[in-house]
Amino acid sequence: MDFYEYTISEHFAPAIINDDYTGLEDEEHALLDAWLDDNGMRASHWTVESESSDLARCEITGLLSDCATVRQCFRR
């Protein structure tokens, strides 16, 4: 399997991995949906590779936050 890695705010992980949007604000829900749709990521398998207590820039919002590294896995 191949994969792409992304740095995302930790609170997005449940929505990406388990389709559980609980706890996301309406604006965050919309940003995540747009990011997934724009990049063709809807039917992907996701894993959390690492969680960090360091601040990093979230690729979904562009804001600094506690981020996790997630992998989008797919077959070639």
C-alpha cells in the first residue's frame, strides 16, 4: 500500500477515521468536508501515525494547533 501523510489538528481525527463529527463546530465540519472532497479523500483508509503536543500548522484550517500526523492509505 502507498500513503500520503498530512498534519491535521487532533480534533479532526475522529471525523476522518470514524466519520464522527461530534464536537466539531459547523464551520470546522464544512472546512473538513471541503478538504476531503477537494482532494478526493472520501473513500480512503486512514491511520493516526503520531500525536504531538507541539504546535504545528493544520493542513485543513491553516491554523496553529496541537496536531496529529495521519496517513491516507491506498492501493497503487
